[in-house]
Amino acid sequence: MAYAGVLPGYKTTYETIKEGNGQTVAKGATVTVHATGIVKQTGKKFWSTKDPGQQPFQYQAGMGKVITGWDQGCLGMKLGETRKLLIPAEEGYGAQGFPAWGIPPGGSLDFEIEVLKIQ
């Protein structure tokens, strides 16, 4: 899959799957999303808010409260938009990975993010 969108100053790339409209994700906004994360090297899903028992995820955009690739890759998304992010290790969980979630050291991540609410 080709990721056409480039984030200036970052290595994370993105592809818009579904266009949104209206309000956009800006730094400092509280954003509620559906998110599914897959380890690129293994194809294994490590987390999804759409799985049974899970709920949409809420975070503060552009404030460093989530991994860099996600934080920067969601800025500018519109309400209702779905975007795929390809996040390299250095903008994800780095050289240490996140073994508890099955993310290996240096693992790249494929995330699909859908913006549900922007406050």
C-alpha cells in the first residue's frame, strides 16, 4: 500500500481512506477516535478500539500524550475522516518496542484512525 501523505519534518506517512468534513483536529483539541494498530513486520494486530469490550480512545492532540507518529499524523484530520498511518519505530515505540503488546524492538506500525469527535 502506498502512503501518499507526508508530514513535513516527520517520517510518518499517511493515506486518507475516507474524507471527513467540518471541524479539524488541531493542537490542544480533545479528540475521540476509533483506532486499530498492526505491527508492520508481523501483520499482527496489537490493539483495536473496535474489539469486543473496548471503547473509543480519547487524547489531547499535538501535546505529546501519544506516540509521535500518531500525534502528528492526526493533526488536520476532519470529523468523520479515516486515515491510515505508517509510523516508523523512531516515531512509535522506538528501539525498545513494546513487548507487552507484541511490538518488537524497532517495530513499525500501521494504524487506522477514525475521528469520531473533536472538542
